[in-house]
Amino acid sequence: MAVIRVEKLRKVYRVLKKREGLRVLANLAHRQWNHVVALNDIDLSIDEGEIIGYIGPNGAGKSTTIKVLAGVLHPTSGRVLVKGIEPYKHKRQNARAITLIMGQRSILVPELPVTDAFEMVRHIYTIPRERFRRNRQLFCDLLGIDQFIDTPLRQLSLGMRMKVEFATSMMHEPSIAYLDEPTIGLDVVAKDGIRERGMTVVFTSHDVVDIERLCTRVIVIDQGRLVYSGDTETLKHKYCGRNCELRVVLEDPRRQLSLEGFRCERRPDHQGIFFDRGTTSPSDLIYRLHAQGIRLADFSLKEPSFEEAVKLIYRS
């Protein structure tokens, strides 16, 4: 069941046109504007419990999308529904169902100790005391916060502050989490703090390792338009093809490999056989080598990586 629906979402920023020299004074009387399209007819559907990696080059529109979903920005046109409501029209109701963590911004007061930051959130969301105690203990144990629970936030390292930021954002038990470039590793957080609760998560990150390991689906945006939505394996095949390399080390290192219909290359520590995984299997290549009387000392398979596919998208 979809908890987030986006239809023909469009966001256009009006930016004051820059002028040079004396013409700067003309802006006081006659302002001229440029219109920058940040989102261009975005269609999205995200089901309950999905963990979505929302990726794209800088300036692609990732943060703008997150802010519209969170109710921070109002779209220029189109429609957005989060749990059946338009988030920018029902901000209070939407805020109780979501959490938004932005890696470059903090919602906490630096002078407050961690324990007081937790209490502040309890009062803001009017969290019942028993539920608050349970959640506080859960995230203190999960993220190791107990050791600096009485320390003012300004005295904590960036990593520690982000742990506190995450914990406070989860105290009211949101069902949807938006993580915009979080600066802490998501391995522990996602596995233990999110998956156990069945939360719907949308996060932007340039760390493709986190995305490949944690996401059930990847959505790629570029210049305000969606260019891909699906799993990581299909993404790799779409942008990298099914080209693989069988790396072999021969018992006789002086011998040069040659297989009809395949490109073979000699490297300092191995020889590579390049093939299409869709038409040929690694075991078939090894069988052909064995049939030629070639004995292998070692072999390994190099397949297209998710990181390589993402780099190709960004370059294009």
C-alpha cells in the first residue's frame, strides 16, 4: 500500500537576475527574475515499509523533493499525498507522522545537555512518559549515547551529535523518515532502529555502499526529472550492461590466453577474459580453458558494480 504518492510534481524557484556595475542599482526600481526549474513533472509511489535510496548528482533536486514531502516547501504545481494528506497544507498533522534529518542542519540547542534535549522533544510531541522512557533507553543502548548523556551538545563530536539528532528525531515513533545526507553510517541505524519498526525511509546519500546494502529500491533523479526507479541489479545492467571479466592466473604464466569470440587481456597479476553474462557463464569459460589443456592456479569474477553504474549516470 502506497503511503507516499507524487503526481506531476513541479517546483520552480524565482531567482533575482544578477547585474554588474551600475546596473545593480536598477534592481531597486526594476527587478528582473530568472526561473529555475528544480523539479519537473515528478511521479512517485512509495509503499509502506520501503527503504528508498534517492540519488542523483548535486543540484539534481533531491533535497527539494524531500522538503516538499516533509511539508517544508509548497510545490509550484502537481500533487503530493503523504499518508493521505497534503503535507504542506496540514503541517502539524504531517509532522507527527514523519521525521526529517538533514545532515547539514541541526534542530537541537547546542547549550543543552543530551538528556535535556530528549526532554525538550518529549514536551514538543507530548510523548507519554512510559513510551518516552522506552524509546530513550532503546536508542541510548543502540547508539551508545549513555556515555555522554549529561554532556552539552556543543562539546560533542559531529558523529556523536548526529547520533543524538537521530535519537531525538525517533522519540515520537514516526512511521516515515526522511534522511537528507546524514553524516553517520546507516548500518546500525537502519538495521536496528528502522527495519525493526517497519518504517518507510527515503534517504539521499552519496555513499553508494549504504544504498546498495540497505535499499529495497533506488530512485535516480537528474536535472529535476526521474531517470530510473527499480532495484540495484537492474540499474547495473541498464547502465553497465552485463559485461563481466573472468580473471585467471595460469599455472604456466608464460602462456598467452586466446579464446575465439572473446577479448583476452594480459595484466601484471592475471589475464582477463571479457564476456557477456547474458550469453556466457563463467563455468562455460572455465570448461573451454580446460578443454584446451590450460591449467588454472586461481580465478575470480569481476562483475559491474553499483558504484560504477552510478558514476556512469552522473557522467551522462
